[in-house]
Amino acid sequence: MKAYLVRRLLLMIPTFLGITVITFMVVQLAPGSPVFLKLHHAEMAAGSLSEEVIEATKKLYGLDKPIHQRYVIWLRQMVTFDFGNSYKDHRPVTARILESLPITIQLNLISLFLIYLFSVPLGIFSATHQYSVGDRISTLGLFILYSLPNFWVAMLLMFFLGGGAFLDWFPVYGVSAVGADDWPWYEWLADRLWHMVLPVFCLTYSSLAMMSRYARAGMIETIRQDYIRTARAYGFSERIVVYKYALRNSLIPIITLLGALLPSMIGGSVIIESIFSIPGMGRLSFEAILARDYPMIMGILSFSAVLTLIGLAVSDILYAMVDPRIKLR
């Protein structure tokens, strides 16, 4: 196990470098320039700008150098966890990310917990009661949930439950009430959870429907294996057969998806965070792309790349934990 972990950690280094090279090239070569955006915000028409002003602005942001030199400079800074300053407000990128990251992690941790809490039991029930009335009803309901766009559901929830034309049960702006930082911790926590009800629901229902289908398919495939028939032939109860012998091996498809779930904690949800005015990573990413804020974009994508690689490594380790037939060599 130790040798495997060491090899995986060493393999992450060239993989991460390859990801950053491709990402840096795509970001830098994308249409639009932060120089002209900055000068435009200064209420100067692009056609009237002199070459001296444009070149001075490029030099100010370090865009006057060849792209390979810019990557080397960025990589040297990144090694020391210095992602530079944002083009938008000239604040350190790391500080901006650390401000938005806790909010996105809170939302996604609650969402992931609810997804696994409900999807696995639903998948097991559907697989063990295949083609029953309960299976058909749950399948229909989950497919309906999966097909509903989250931005449309968010707008409906705000209209019907957020003080629109009907009920005013849940707040629809931000993650805390004004002045909540001065409240006792239990009141602050209750207010934070109450603000997260609608955003968390919008982040959860679609993935829950998808994950339950994967859990169902994995369980159906597992309970048809020969060793499950053998366990039943020994006289074990159906509960023991399902939860002791079949469940662990049926989790392989769900564990596979774990590698993609960790980066989502960094990426956040651009649409949901924008609709509910949540200052998380999704909203920060969207604003950085619109402003062509290269340092901010690279900082966020670097965090996402690291989490993706960690998620894949954790998935491989969990394979061996849930299925003894898989060995890490």
C-alpha cells in the first residue's frame, strides 16, 4: 500500500504539470484580453488608444513576454503557493480563494452527504424490488427530478417559498443574515443552515437521482453473481446477503464517481450561486472568466486539478477496501 501511494503521488507531479500547461495555453490564447477590458473600464475607446498605452498596460500585467516565459514565471510562483494578484481588484488570488472556498465547501459537503444518504438506500430498494410498484414509482420520480433544470427549479422555489407571490419561508439571498456574525454561535448556525436549504436542494436532487440509478445498476449486477446465489443457498437471510455480501461490491460504480465529486467542491455551481447571490467559488470563477482574470482562473483551475488527482487516488484505494478481489500492486 505504501509503495502504491508513493508511486501515485509521484505520478501526480507530471500529470499536474501537463494539466497546467494545457490550461495555461488555453486561457492565455482565448479570445479577449484583460488589457483592453481594463482600458475599456477606464472609459477609453479601444480605437483611440495609442500603442504606448497598450504596451505599458501589457507590461504592467506581465503580458508583454512570450507565453512560455509567462508560464515559467507562473509555475515558479505557484510552487510557493503564490498565484499572483487578481487583475480585477489587485488582491492576492490565494486570499480571494480562501474567502470563497469555505462557503462552497459547506454547501457541497451537505449536498454530498444528502446524495449518498438517500441514493444508496434508494438504489438498493429498487434493485431488490425490481419491477415492483415501488421500483416503478421511484424510477419515474427520479427520472423526473433528473430532467428538471436546476436554474428553473431554483426560480420556482424562490417564487413559491422565498417571498414571491406565495410563501415566505426561506431566505433567497446570501448565506447569512445581516449582522449574523455578532450572534451567538447556535443562532448563527441555525441561520446559516436555513439560508442553505434552497441552494442545497437545487444542488442535490439531480445528482441524487443519477447516483441512485448507478447504485441500482451496481446492486442488480452484483446480486446476480454466483457467490450471492451460494450465500442464499447456505440459508443466510436476505438482509445479510444484501448488506453484508452484495453491498460492498455494488459500490464500485459509485466510488468511481468520487474522483469527479471532489473537484465540484472547488468549482461550485455558477448558476445556483449566482441565482442565490452566494459568494462562493462558482461565482468567483464566473466573474474571473468574464474579466479575463488570468491569475484567478489559473489559481482556481490548479486547485481543481489537484483535487481531481486526489479524488482518483482515493477512488483506487477505496476499490481495494470494498472489494477484496482488487489488489493495489
